[in-house]
Amino acid sequence: MESERLSHWDTTGEASFKTSFLIVVAKKNEGFSLSSLVINKDQSILYACTTNNNYCVSKYAKNNEDSKWTKIRDMPRSSTDETEVVLQLKLDKDEKILYGTTSNGFVIWHLDTQGDGPDQPEAIALALPYGIRNISTKMLQSNSIMISGHKNYAIAGVRKNLYVWDLKTGKLVKVLDAHFGRIIQLEALIVGNWNSVVTSSIDRTVKVWNINNIFEQVHVIDRHELQIDSISLSQDLGLAVTATRNCVGVWNLRTGKLIAKLADSPLGAIVTYALITPDAKYIISAESGHVLIWHRITERVIFKEEQPGIRQLTLMEDGTKVLAISKPSNPQGTDFMRTTATGVVRTIPGTLTKR
């Protein structure tokens, strides 16, 4: 595998800033295809499924001299990697745990207890009940799983239920009827005394669940008028933003109250994505073919720029920049056509000092 680095120079201010992001390419003559992958924050370690005839996960390290990835080792094998494709790989916030989503369950690797030698802890395979399956929601994305703050439970959202496993035994210990509709997103809220999980659903609700108290529900957050498509957390301040079809919702997770609804066009707004910076000062949204940056406290738009067909927003460099990827929609009656995607990196106002 090789890497290609794309660079972007921001010269709009008094100083110039350079932002780079990485593209990983697997060549045909290498004899494999990348079915799933994840890269750590400093882009030095990569985990991917590259083994022929099974879905074993391998660890790669980047050689900065020739931009090639060198295989370090195969991760500990799970009981399901001969038959079940890995739909998603995901690292936790501290990059100490690697989560794998398979067709019939999940696999967990504790990276902080694993060296590169032969004696490595086994992968923890967690099976869903018979007849319940994970599916791909987007390319390289599927249902997510998280581990409680005390590392004793694993929690996943599949369909409209929450599934809880005991990590010591690997057994499913509880199934919670969490929502009336399918769970769209699951996020861990583990900071300070918080040991919770936040779920959003197409039933237009967000729910916060307390793992400490036998997984009792903490509170139901007020309903939106439309289904909630995504949720983004600022864990330090206990705030969340949600994207629905017609607005961005700002929530106080401690009280469960909707404290603001943001839309640049009160009538006819189409909001597709929303993010909140880690310090909760700014909210970035994609609305009606534009990228908007909001000042959260004043609830005012401080930046607006047209970018039609936005398909993804991603915060970069500790929330100081945002990457917006877009591509034009296919013409009516056309299923497949060759298109060019555009990636634009923008500096979030007020978050960078001159250097």
C-alpha cells in the first residue's frame, strides 16, 4: 500500500497555514483489496483487512521516506474472521481500543495491552442474537459499539435496540428496547462522573443512558419535528448538536433540554450535516448547498460559503479546521456515472493564532 498526501494552503489571512490529509491506495498487483480500514490521528498507524481468504485485521506502520505502509503484524484472530466480513473499523477517542463491526456481531481489541510480540491478548468476539445482523450504512461505515468507563460492559445499537455484553465472559447480558425507530448513531459520553452513552434515532429523539445504574435511562431529550440524522458531542461541556432536515438542534445533555434551533433560512432550509467543536464555541453545518460556521453563544452565522452537494463534514486538527467533501448528484435516470469529488479545508474563525 502507498499513501498520497494532498495539501491545502490557506492564504486568506495575514499568515499562511498548510493543511494536509492522507489518501491510502492499494495497488492491484498487491493481490488484495481494502475491505475496511482506520488510521490513527497522527497518520502513522493503519489497521485494515488485507489478508487473502479471510477477514483478519492487520496493523501497518507508515514509512515516511517512501510513503509506503509496512505490515507490522496480524491482529489476534477472532472466531468469526474466516466467514464474516468486517464492515467497519473504528478507534476510540484515546486510540487504546480498536472496534470491528462484522455481519453478526462485533470484535474488540485492547491496543494498550498489546505489543508486537507473539504473546498477545485474544480478540473479544461479541455475537448478536440469532437473526439480528449489522449492515453497511455508508462506505466503510456500519453500526457502532463502545465500552463503558470501567471497561466491564460493551454497548451497541442495532435496529431499535441497545445490546449490552459482559466483557469478562463475552456473553450478552441485556437487550434494551431503546427507541421506537432505528438507531442512527451511538456515541460514548465518558468524562468526569459521566459514564453514559448517547443514542439518536429516526423516531426524532435523542436519549442518554447511564451505564452505572444498571443501564437505566437517564432522560429522554425533547423531540425534534423530524428524524435526527446525526449527533455530535462536546463532552467537556455536556453539549450536543443534532442534524435534522430543517434545522440544527443544540442540546444540554445534563438537563435533556433543547436550548436552540439553528437555521440560516427559517423557511425551506435543508440541513444535512452538523458538528460542534470540542470547546463548544463553534457549530459547523451544511445547509442548502452552503457551509455555515455558527458562533454558538450568539447563535449567529459568522461564515457562509457556497459548496453544493456536500457529502461529509469532518473536524481536523483538534477542531480548528473543517474538511467538507462534496460531489455533484447524478442526473435523473442515471444510476452510475464518473464524477469528481471536491474536498475543501476551511479554518474555523478565531481558533488559530499566527505562526
